[in-house]
Amino acid sequence: MISNVTDRVIEYMSEWQNRPLDAVYAVCFIDVINVKIRDGQVANRPVCAAVGVTAGGERDMLGLWAGEHGDGEGAKYWLRVLTEIKNRGVNDVLMVVCDGLKGLPDAVNAVWDRTIVQTCIIHLLRNRFKYASKKDWPAIARDLKPVYTAASDAEALDRFAEFSGTWEKKYPAIIRLWENAWPEFTPFLQFDKEIRKVICTTNAIESINARLRRAVRARGHFPNEQAAMKCLYLAIMSLDPTGKGRTRWSNRWKAALNAFDITFDGRLSAGRA
């Protein structure tokens, strides 16, 4: 009986992972969690999770992709993931939001040449605290806010210069963090406030990854990749069983979707049609 149930889960998981996707997504949020898998010896393996925001404002979990140990998050891995998404029908993604995943921006532009890659503002803001004493957190947050709320690139650079003048001597690592992320941060500044608000305040994938991490921690480690992926798939299937969360999410995106369609010259509505 256990074998029959397991086989059915694998069948459903395969259908879900290979199902057709929408032609266009407003945003695709991409993140990675590490899963312990015993393959000769127990080691961390990266698993990519991707969430798309549809033209109707709904959150769509696009799939899960396991990387190889030691090969994890390189450009070749990202190209495989994104090419599979494209082959399932996704012709256009307006924006990909991620957190400094090495090799991902180049892979995105190789698959969708008009897609903008945006670093996750929430993660960027959180990461600054790793390098600072807790007593300085409020002052750093206050001085950094004018940078990511600036009206333009030029204003952001001016505000960042002021921030650097205040904090570089004490916390040079924070300055380097923002300088290294700057090319993927600045696209954020060219958008309407509705788009900024959604990108900055809605970390679409974080709540999903929190559920996935809880499921992984409960097991410790897995005997093989298939067992790990089954566990993660079942955790995803248990999300929002009533559909109320999907409705609340969709309502929050309505104003942003209009702004996306105007900013990106109708690509969102054209793809929907």
C-alpha cells in the first residue's frame, strides 16, 4: 500500500512539474533552499523554487529544481531551470527578482532578452545588519532609507554617497554589499510607486520557502533526491487549501499590474491575450 501511494505521488509530482505555464508573467521570484541528501555521504544540495505572478495577479508556483552537489547555483544550472520554464510555454517575463544568485542574471537574459533582473530589496536591507552592531541598526536603517526611496538613479547615488560618508569607516562591508548589488538594485528606481511597493514589501517566495524549510528540518536528511523532492512537493500542495490566500494576494496586485502593463508597453496584456 505504501508503495502504491508513493508511486501515485511521483506521478502527480511529474505532471505538476511538467504542466504548461502561462505565456507571460509580470514577475518571477526565484530563491534557493539547501536540502541534506545522502548520496554516498550526506551533503547539502540546492533546490530552486520559482514563483510567478500571472497577468491576473495570482501567485503560481512554477516548479522545483534540484542542483548537483558542488555544482549548485552556477550559470549552467540556472540556464537549465529557465530553459525548462520557457519550454513549458513562458515566452516573456517582465521582471525576475532574486537575491544575489550567482550566474542567474546572465542566464535570464540568455533566455528572455528583455527581462529585467532586480535584486530583492528586502534581502538587501536585511543583509546589511549582518555587518553592524545591533545598537547601530536604527541609525543605519534611517540613513539608508533615502537611498531606496529616491526618485531617480542620480538622487539615489547622492544619498548613497552621504550614507557612505557616514558609515564607510565603521562598516566598510555594508558599503561593499550595496556597491556590488548596485547594478541589480537600480532598476527598482525607475518604476512607479505601485510596482516599487509590491517588489519591496511583498517577498512572494519567502513564506513558501519557510514552509519548505520546516518540512525539510522535520526529516533531517533524505536518502535520495526523489525522496527530498516528494517531501517538498507535498509541502507545496498543502499551501492555501481553501484558496482564500490566493484571493487576498490577487487583490493586492491589481494596482501594480496596471502599472506594469503601462511601464512595459503592454507586454503583460498582450501575453494574456
